[in-house]
Amino acid sequence: MSLRTSIATVCLSGTLTDKLHAAAEAGFDGVEVFEPDLVASAAGPEEVAALARRLGLTLDLYQPFRDAEGVTEEEFADVLRRARAKFRLMQRLGVDTMLVCSNVGTATIDDDEVSASQLRRLGEAAAEHGVRLAFEALAWGRYVDDYRRAWRIVELADHPAVGTCLDSFHILSRGHDPAGIEEIPGEKIFFLQLADAPALTMDVLSWSRHHRLFPGEGAFDLPAFLGHVLRAGYDGPLSLEVFNDTFRQTEVLRTARQARRSLTWLEDQVARLPDPPVRADGPTRLPDAAPPTDVDFVEVKAEDAGAVDVLLRQLGFDFRGRHRSKPVRLWTQGRARVICNEQQARDWSPTLAAVGFEVADPAAAAARARLLQAPPVFRRTLAGELDLAAFRAPDGTEVFLAGPADGDAAWVREFEDGEPPADAPLLTGVDHVNLAQPWQRFDEAVLFYSSVLALDAGAGQDVAAPTGLVRSQIVCSADHAVRLALNVAPLAFDHPDGFPQHVAFTTDDVLAVARRARERGLRPLPVPASYYDDLQARFDLPDATLEEYAGLGILHDRDGAGEFTHFYTETVGGVFFEVVQRRGGYEGYGAPNAPVRLAAQHERSRRPGW
Ligand SMILES: O=C(O)c1ccc(O)c(O)c1
Ligand SMILES: [Mg+2]
């Protein structure tokens, strides 16, 4: 059994009834009714209540009630009148808890006793209607902007219908220590709202209203936060309250599923804390699934993948044959495997369509993916062919899960009439895979790859391209055996083949690979002379080295730990390749060189046939 889950209707797009349908379909137990959604709803309170019942959803919270405390007694009379109208409405809806925000507008009295007395009298009126009040400190409250002060006021109010609401955003955005939550008696925590957020430096109100994210998509430590709340003895639902400009315009069921996935991930993370809290109904762990240990294969799909075959041959790949039942070819070098798939690919220009990952326990990894509602992909398999579990990532990439293999993966035997693999391959495997993300799927993709594949999301970065900034985020396994770079194309980037994606291969001798490729006719991505002038200034490289780099289109970078030397092929369709050599402990991706690469690709795309 899992912890009860809920979602505020403000997280989702559509009308109130659309939101209820989507929340139920995604597997939530209940919703928070966000007042403006009800006020604007064609369906009235009784209809909404009936729909929720039919869908099996509880209505867990009515919110928000604003500017309730810290006011003059004259104003408080009007607060009480307003509140009574809402209590009657809540009875029609069948909601028993109302969220009361700390005052941001009308408060003139900075005094806990006054706020407590007003909350107590609100609580007395609420109790007459069978309603409870959950008092929440907004991070930008006029006087009450800290959960510890909100709790002090609730304690002073000392009324059974008055408790507190904790919201991870307001607490963590202000850097307040959530450990103090454990000092609040669980039964006085009437509600819990969860939201993540990216690390931004901006006013907290704008941050909250536009940039909140679902747990696992941002920079907050929500597993630790939830651990404190559950250890305090809170037994209500885990409820998501995420104000986000993108999610408000994303297809409602897509966001609801993403939201539900975030709570499944969070519950698993809390269950794995060193000191996990215990509640009768959870938290529940997902099946143990270690992150992938390697990239098993990458697949390029195209109506005609001939240009990709040429690039792979130039990079030193061996042709391992054609699939015995499908128009599919396999190229390998070391542990790097590239599949060229021309099946059902009419009108496709070369596109990176699938990535296979090697996992220790494919059955457990697939079970974990299913519990996280990863949409399955079904492929035609014939008798005797390996049936790998596959899921579709938010960016459309098909993600395959295969068991570990010594030497060739088991599915390689399905390819016939190829060459034997060379003995001492210069390329040894896949360093990283760079996947383009539609802007509106980016946060969902970060959560998908980090939860379904158990990868860690690092810090994000913006890279300048001629068409705009490319937002970039690495997700990788702890040992860096599997690294993905998720990149959002600038909106101005408009090309029929999409924003190009690429696979970077690993080598211990990038110069040898580049020389061999050049002999075989490869034209690397041209790098401007100014880049090499700058490289000389940065690293004081010998003239001969610089000259050779310039001749082969090689780029270079260093950090405190080591060096990174790499080159790129031209782009065919929407795909290109990179070859990288890491020395020492360099763990980056040549970020200073990325704008040079993007500018060179931009130049090339404007001069086709150059
Ligand atoms: O932005 C707000 O006004 C607002 C309202 C209700 C909440 O629970 C909250 O966290 C923020
Ligand atoms: Mg809140």
C-alpha cells in the first residue's frame, strides 16, 4: 500500500472537470480545490462533488482563504462574514479542510496573540460547519512568513479546528530548517503541500507563482523534507501544489501522470532514507533497480540510413550484418553499437530514435518503469528474437532495457552476414548521448530519466547558440558509466530535421581516430581559425599540436582535474557523432567549446552542399 496522494487543481490545465478526470486517470486519491477554478467552473459545487465521487476522488482541501489575521477588529468582522460564506460553500462541496494563508495584504498588527485570537474565532465558526482550518505561512507573508511562527500562532489559538499547513516551497525557498517540523505534533499538521523548484535567485513570490516543479525536477531536498513531516506523525495525503507556467498550458493528462510519477519517486526516495519514517500505509519502495551500467546500443531511424553507414565506416565501425527479419543493420566498435533502422521509416530523415541501456536486472528495471507509469513501447518481435522491455521517454526516445552481456549483447546474434569485429578497436564505447527536448517536456524528461532509469540530475547550464540559448542538463549514473545530456532547442530553431541529437563515442586516442577518419574521407565539422587562436591563449599549446588540431577539426578543454579532446562529424538529417578522449579526472563535456560547435553547425546548415 502507498501513501495517499492528492493534487491541487492549480497544477493542471483545462476546466475544473477536465482536471478532476485527469487526476483520477493518473491515479491520484484526491484533489485540492483551488478556489478560482471553482468560481470559473460551469459545473457548480454539487456537480463537482458528484463528479469527484463518481471518479473515486476525495476533495481534500479548499484553498486559499486570504488576509484572515493580523487585522483590525473592524476588518475582522468582514473576514468572519467572508469565511462563513466559504464554510457554507464547502459544505455543498463536501470539503472539510480550508487552507488559510498568512496575511500578505491587509495585516497591520504584528502580534502573535492577535493573529491567534482571530484564528481561534475563525476556528469556532468553522467548527460550527464541520470545517477545519489549516494555517500556512506564505514565504512573502507580511508578518508571518515562517512555518515556525505559523505553528506558534496555531498553538496559541489552541482550538481543535485550527491546525497548520506545511508547504515545502515556502519553507525550503527561504532556507528554513525543516528539521523543526518534527517538533510539531502530527495531528496538528492538517495538510501537507509539496513542490520542488529550480535554484533561482529572484523574489520569492515570482519564484513560487511561475517556477515551482514537481518533486524530483528541481533543486530542493524533498525526500529529507517529507521524512521530517512523516516522522512528526502527519497522516494526511501528500499533496502537490505546483504553480508553473508551462504545466498550465500542457495537455492535462500528461501533466497529471508526470505529477503522479513524482510522488511515486518521492515515496521511494523517502523509504530509502537512512532513517526512514514509518506509517501504517508506507512509504513504499519501488523494486530495487540500480542505474544502468552502460549504453547497450543507440538506434538511428531513417528511410535511407546510407549517409549514417558512411560516417560509421569512416569512424572505424565494423559492419556486423543485417537483421535476419527486418531492414535493420548493425555497426559495432568495442562496446559501441549503432543500429540503422529503416523499418517503418518512410519520410524519416536520420533521427536518433532509441537508446538501449544495459541494466543488472531488466525485469526489476521494467517493473520499476511500469510503476512509474512509463508508457510502454511495443515492437514486433519474431519467434526466437529477444523481447526487450521498452518505454517511451517524454521526448519521444524509445528506451530499451537489456541484461548485462560479456562481449557482444545477446541480440547481436540476430544479425547475419557481417564482418567479424576488429581486434583492437580505437573506439571503446559510448561516452554520452545528447537528446533534444521539446521545451515544454524538459522538466518531465528530467524526472523521467532520473526516476525510471535511477539516474542523478546534475546542475543545468545554458549554452549560447546563434539562434538562442540552449538549456542543457546532464543526467548520469553515479559512476558516470551512463551519461545523458538533455538539451532544449531555442524556440527560434526551426529545421525540418529537428534540433540535431548526437552520440559521443569514447576513445583513448582521439588523434588516431581523427586521422583514420580523414583518410577514409570524413569531413569533420569545420572549426574556425579564431577558435585555435583562443585555444593557444587559454592553454599555450605547442604550435605543432594546434596545427594538427586545426587540420582535423579537434577541440580541446581542461579543468583542474584533466583534459578533454574531441571532434564532431557533420550532421546528417538530425544526427551527428562526436569522438571524445578524456584524460585524468575531467568530468565535463567541453562546455566552453559548445558555442563554437553550435555556431559551426549553424553556418553549415545555411550552406548545404558546401
Ligand atoms: O501564491 C499564493 O498566493 C499561494 C496560495 C496558496 C498556497 O497554498 C500557496 O502556497 C501559495
Ligand atoms: Mg501552499
